[in-house]
Amino acid sequence: MIGERNLDNSGSLEAAAQYIFEQFASTGLKTLRHEFTFEDHTFANIEAILPGPNLDTHLETIVIGAHYDSVPGSPGANDNGTGVAAILALADILKSSQPQRNIRFVAFANEESPYFNGEGMGSLNFARACKRANENVVAMYSLETMGYFSNEEGSQSYPPGVTGYPSCGNFIAFVANLASAPLLEETKKLFQEHSKFPFQTIAAPESTPGVSLSDHMSFWQMDYPAIMVTDTAPFRYPHYHTAQDTPDKIDLDMFTELVDNLGKTFAALAGIGAERL
């Protein structure tokens, strides 16, 4: 068991990267390690590619990503072990399908502080590389802290100014900036068609607290449409960024159902017929 994954825990980031690489490779998908250097340390984003009819930078691309690091002192089961588990499962679910769009599954290094919103952030390095290559990214999904649910009244809170949403934290949230509102509407429609899982959506200014708090923000900076898929993390999860963020806090039944429904949604977005899943 790797536990917390950061430079404070020697070797843990590399152990996590290697595990993710091996899991991606076991699907038979082309698996790549994208290394970058920041402050004399080498980090790696790990990618598996499910190609469309012709894998090139002109074909439309969907990026499905999750960060694999955790804050010091936390094993990060929900933040963000759930996101990583989801992209590994989704790669396995979709591996034999034939999408009309490229799908790039990516595990990002360095989402957490002190790298967040800085030059050492893995997703920023990846998004910049996409931009340099003129990659036609039409949708990016950041799977972020998505395994904790509660039916208790008052279990869900919101940033100041965000009103009209449920007080029970028993849903998944799709979070977009205003520029990504069209993608949010398309995602909402497809998720409703393929799922009965409870969900909420919001398109809000990037300055709204919590709206920008994950790897989707890096893609916004490159003018790509992007959405965070989350249980809302600090607005619901009482063990956020603590030593108590352990696997027993995750609702495995809800999480499994969610990942299955996301797989159907992403497949539809990529032009994969349901009969091919």
C-alpha cells in the first residue's frame, strides 16, 4: 500500500506513477509517461490513449484526468484515490471500443499545494503540451474527490452566493466555468440519458470559491472547455486533507454506480454506441 503520495513521503510519487502505468498498460492501450522537471525534481504524468479512427492532433479529443498526489499527512483515499481509480476503471471499460473521438486518460502529478496553480502542476504541463501540439481538445473532465455521499440534512454546504441546491450531500456535481457552459449542458443531457444517479450542475465565474479547485483549471487557462466531476470535497467531506481520508470513508456502492454511469456518458460523448460497451 503506497499511502500518501508526495515528496514528503520518499518514493511514494514514483511508486504511484509506476502502479498507474502498469494498470493502464494492462488494458492493452498505448501507455505513455510524460516527464517534466520543476525545482530540480522530475515528475511524471501517466497517459493511456484510446484512439479514434485516426489518432492525430486534428481529430477531436476528450481528456479524462485525475491527480494522483495527496497532501502531506493524508493518505488521500477520496482526494484523490477515487479519481485515479475511476480513470483506471474507465480505461478498462472502454478499452475495446471504437470511439469517433480520441480519448486520453491521464493521471496528473502535483495538483496539491505547493504546486496548485503554479508552474509545477502536472495538469498545466500537460494542457500546455496539448496547446503546443494544436490538440483539438473539445472536452476535459477532472475527476476529483468523488466517493463520499451522505443523506443527512445539513451534510452539504456551498460557497457564498451559491444557493438553491440540496442540503444533503447525496449527489455528484458537474462544475464548469461560464465558457464551458455548452459542454456542461451536453454532459448533463447525456448523463441524464444514461444514468439515474443523483447529480447537480453549476456554471459559475472562475472566481467563485471552489469552482477552480482542480486540474480542469489548467485546461481553462489553455482555452479548452473543461468540467470538474466531484462530491464537492471541502463543502461536504469532513475528512478533506486530513489523516482520516481513508478507504473506509468511501461509499463503494455509490462510487461503483457513478463510475459505470460516467463510462456510458463518456462513451456517448465519444461516439461509441452502447452495443459496443
